[in-house]
Amino acid sequence: MDYFNSAGGRVVLGKEIGKGGAARVYCDSKDPSTAIKIFHDHVLQKEKNLSFRLKKLFDLTQVVDFSIQIGSQNKYLGSFPRDLVLNSSKQVVGYQMERIQNGIELSEIVEGRNVNTAFQSIKIKKKDDKLYNQFISQFLYDPRSTIYNRFVLCRNLAFAFSKMYPPISKKGAKVGVKILNFDIKPQNILVYTLPIAGKFAIVPYILDIDNFTLVTQSQKLSPVSPQFTPHYRAPEGQLDEYYDYFSIAVVFYQIIFDTHPFTVRGETRFRDGDTAEYYINNRCFAWGKNRKFLSSETKQDWRHNNFNFIDAQLQTLFLRAFDSDFPGNRPSPTEWFVEIKRFMIANNGKLNNLFKSP
């Protein structure tokens, strides 16, 4: 099969580096910093507007700066298309994106609390002892040594999302397009580090952009089969950007407190279900209005109780995200970025002594 970029130049696939139900990913044989995602034929046939959405998303990248400046390097904040990939019939069948070679799923950081089981993808699959030891030392959950890095990760992730909600042109103007995700979760975010001036910059990279919905005043381009994940699904269901704001807040809470905000232990007044989705729908946030109905096991959980050691401004953002009757009251990524940055400056040098551990 012959492939071409948007200018008609030939695209030559290199080694396959990943695959899934929707597509295969290859390295670019000409450029080691580029990966190429090619969608399966059955996906292109089922997702009737996928090719058109990718075109629109590529057009958007020509107007909006979806990148982060890290030292002297300009890095994409996610798998946004560097260019489109077309087949010999000039149909869009994939796209080129920045290749992340030493990244891991954010889910591994969220779940990285046991030194014997954490970051196994690096240790077993990549067999990279140096990288494994780096991630163990920087991200294994320990309130006494790695909380600072986790706050940095949340701050940088908030900044990345702030460039999408809403997207702003490179000249600072509104572009009249909303990007909606509806499946923000740790499994759809990579984390990698870059050496900068003797230290490591912590960089997030957002995946699964082909699941995006694009909305203008006159048009809504959505996947035929959008993806959702119960643990990150807002109680009101799919509506608008405030749905995504809920998911983002869940991710922040998990990174910082090492537990889901709706983790409930022991008996509660709510006895018709015991899943995270059930507790989300019944507003069982550990610090919300229904706290009085939760068990002492939940109230005394040391992870939830570290909530007491962040300041009132950050607490308020979590309460707005999880315990407001109005989805539109949820904090935006920009609000998170400003408050997390302010909190880190106010606690400079003290973050790793802030929380309690078991």
C-alpha cells in the first residue's frame, strides 16, 4: 500500500510500534521523531466522518499552537496531527504525529504505589533499568518524597488542557471551535521526562485525539461510536466541555491523593450499588454534601484525609468539580493551572512534608 502526505510526498512506514482495535502505529522510516497512525479499513468505513474530522483537526493545528515550550524544545501537548496520511485514492487514512519513545501511561503513575509492582512496562517490556529507576524515584507514590513531582505533573497537565478548552489562535483570538473529548482518563495520557539544565521536565502527552468531537456554531462532528469510561464519566452524561472538566478533576485527585474521589469503603446509606459509577451518580464525594452518609472507614482513609492539608482555594476547586449541582460551575483547566501553580509557590520547599502517610 502506498501512502502520501498532504503535499503529495511519499510516506514510508517503518517498524510497527503499536496496535489497537482502531489502528496500527508505525515509526516514520525517514524521521525517528515522527510516528504514523494508520486506521483499519473497517474503522474508516464505520466512522463515516473520521477522515473529515482529521482534516478539520489538522486545519486547526495550522491556526492553534498545540505545543508546550520546554527549554529550547517545542513539544506537542498531544497526538495532534503533524500532517495527514492519504492512500493512493487520496482518502485520509491516518496521520503523522510526534513520537514519544520513553513515555508511560499516566495510569502507571496513578497506580504506582508498590515498589514491587510499579512501572512494570518499563522494567519488563522495555527492559530499561535506568528509566525504571528514574520513574520509581520520581513518581512512586510517597507523600514524603514524590508529592512535589505529582503536583508538577498536575500543573503541567492543567496547562496542556488549557490550550484545548478553548483553543485559541496563535494570535490570541477565538477560533470558533470547541474540542470535546468525553474519554479523558489516565490510560489516554502519556507522561515522559526531558532533561533540562540538569533537571527533568515532566511532560504530559494526550492520546486518542481521533475520539475528539469538534463543535462549531453550525456543525457538530462526533465519532459514531464515542468512547466512555465509567470511573471518569460525569453524572449528567455527555453534554459539553463541563463533562471533560469532571474527568480532568478526577485525574488530578487520583494523582495527588492516590485514590479515586468517589472511593467508598464500608457501609453507606446508598445500598443499591457499590461501583464507582454508582457512587458518582449519587454524589458520594468523600468531602461533599453527602459525607455525613459515608462510613467511618471512608472518613478515616488516610488518602482522602490528606485533602485537609491542601489550602481552601484548591479544596474549593475539587468541591466545585464533584459536589456542585451545576456542571457549569466546574473549574476550567486554566483555573486549575493558576491555583496549582499558586499553591506550589506558596509551599515552595514544603510539599514533600505536607501530607501524612500510613
